[in-house]
Amino acid sequence: MRADRLVSLVLLLRQRGRLTAEVLAAELEVSTRTVLRDIEALSTAGVPVYAERGRHGGYALLPGFRTELTGLNHDEALALLAAGSHRGGQAFGLGSSLASAMRKVVDALPDGHRADVGQASRRFLLEPETDLLSRRRSLEHVPHATMIEIRRAVLAGRKLRIHYRATGEDARWRTVDPIGLVTVRDRGYLLALRDGAERSYRLARILAAEQLPESAERPAAVDLDRIWRERCAQFLSTDHVTVEVRVGPPGYEDLLDMAEAVRSEQPDRDDWRRLQVAFQDLWHAEWALWQLGARAEAVGPPALRAALHHRAAVLADRYRD
């Protein structure tokens, strides 16, 4: 909305000082022409923004100008800035809104605290893109326009038409009644009803979406935490093979990425962990444990251990010389 963008423009100038139209356009994700129109609108409304010509020119506010956004103390603002550094806001297409909100948080602080909080928040890093083993985290991508349609339908309580590609199937259109959105380990899910039956859809597999004018047929009250627990229990009750695995710290995250679900987990010796893990079938379990190599051990079932032993024996024989 333009009003939000005008506020963000003022906050950018307040917090960073003089900025060019090109920098403002990049920050606000609009064209340079739109920035120029917004600056003219601000001037007309009485906001003291002025242009400085020359090589190092740009747009700035008269010294002392301040918007009135109050109500946060130092620790509250620090908590919000630290949370805002986590990329989870990207999951539902709210990245630009999160950036705008963070600018308002900083501007809400008294002058004496603003720099201190900004420096302090840089001391916290939540969920970095790579871990200590230099492995990049895989973030699922959902087209921005698609995510906007999904989010609007969820919040407005409208029926939603989605072009969805299920595992092993061609993409086809479905009409659903959206209930809510969930993100787990950087994977987003749409919880919905289809023909009255509960369904879960991976956001990354929704190729297109269209909000419909009809009202969604869904309960007025919602408890997403309860619904998600029930969906997880239902998922684990379907036909999957469960194996017992010992895994060391270097292989733990990789195991979780490859498994369908974790049924139980407990500490084991030497900083390893013992887990009951669900896979699609025995071959899936064999493939996953083979990828982990010496970083994990299949405790059971015996058929899985035998399959891995056979693989290792064939490979050892091949490289014997």
C-alpha cells in the first residue's frame, strides 16, 4: 500500500540520512519513478524532504524531523530485531513487510538508544544460511504472486484454487478451503479442507493460486498447533517403515532432512543420538543410511542391516586391490 511505502521512505531517510532515488527504489522494491512521485507527495503533505544536487547528492530530511512511533523499550526492540533477522519471514512472502516493520521498530526508540540497539542486534545470528560444515540450507521458493494469493485467501476466509503437483503426479487444479499456514524447518505448508476432508499441501509444490470470491467452508475458530499435531499423528499412522538409527553430530541434520518423520529420540553414548525414524520403505531407509556412511549406524530392522552389509561387502571387494 502506498501509505506504508511513504512511511518506510521517511524512516529510511531518518535512519540512514541522505540516499539517492536509486537506493530508495531498491530498498522499497519499486521503480525510481515511483520514488520520485512519493517524494513529491511527501513534500506536498508538509514532510521536509529536500534534494541535494551533485555527485554525492540525493534526498534527505531537514535535521530534527521525527515521526511519532513510541511504546518500545530497549530489550523489546532488541528482541524484535533479533527475531527479524531470522529468514522465517520469507516463508509466507512477508520479507519486504518484515523489513518495513524493522525500520519502524528502530525509529520507535529514543535517539540515545537507537544506535545501541542496532549494534547489539548484530551480536545475534539466528539460523544462518550455512552451518559449521559449510552446508547451505535449502530454502523452498514460492513465487511471490502465488504466495500473496494464498495468504490473502487464508486471512479473508475465501475459497482457494491451487495448481498443485503432488509427489509422483502431474500438476492439476484443486479447489480448497484454506485453514492456515505452517512453517516447519523452512518448509511451508497450507492446511486446508477439500470436499470436507483435511489436507496438507507443501507450498513449494503449489505452482499457481487464485483466490475465489466464495467464502471458505471452515470452522470459525482455529487451533493450528492442535491441527498440526493431529496431521503429524495421521501421517505417521500410514504405511511407512520405521528403523532404529544411531547417528553422530555430523550426520544428525542430514538424517532429519532425508527421513519422513522422527518418532522418538534419545541421547546415546559418545554424543550420538538414538532415533526411531520413519522412511517411505526399506529401500528409502537403505539409501539414506548409505549416504550417511560412518556418521550413522542402522540398529534395526535386521533386513536393513543385511542390505547395508551386502552393499559394503560388494564395494570392499571391488576396491580390494
